[in-house]
Amino acid sequence: MQNSGKNWSNDEDTQLTNLFVKYHMDISEIAKLHKRGVEAIRFRLIKLGLIENESNFIKQELIELDKDNNGKNGTLLLTEIISKHFIEYDKRINLLESKINELTKKLN
């Protein structure tokens, strides 16, 4: 992600707000457009006051999934959300383990 770690500009905040509020765009799609991670988008939405907390974020994801998957029950929707977050955290853990291994090799 090209913009990972970069400061947010006012224009980016405006675009993020419009995509999320006005166009109800999926957070993962917003992340692709902004070239940032899903978590970065989520935290920015919290900072902008568009998402109050983690439970509100999951509620928003349920609403988004429900729009696209009208035939699925709540349990299946929750499973999809949990799976998506697990994959993201698993990637982060693997990245951290890789960095630790690199540092360990350099120290030895």
C-alpha cells in the first residue's frame, strides 16, 4: 500500500467521508482507492467521527454484507466478518514474525 504511514490530507478526508457516507462504499474498496489498509481506513473513520467504536464498525459491515447477501442469515454474515478480520490479523502476525526473524538473523 503506497500511502501506508503517510499523513492524511484534507482532500483525502473529504473523499473518504463522501465515499463512506454519501456513496456507502465498502471499506475494503475505499482502502484500495486510497492505497491504504482496511484498518487505516477504519481508524480514520473513527477519528472523523463516522464510526464510534469497534462494535459500530462491525454493525456497519453487517449492514454492507446484508445489502449484498439478502438470502444469508445473521450467523453466516457474522462468520464472514470474523473470518475477514482473522485473515487481516493473521497477515499482521506473519509480518511481525518475519520481521522478528530478520532481526534475529542480523543479531546472530
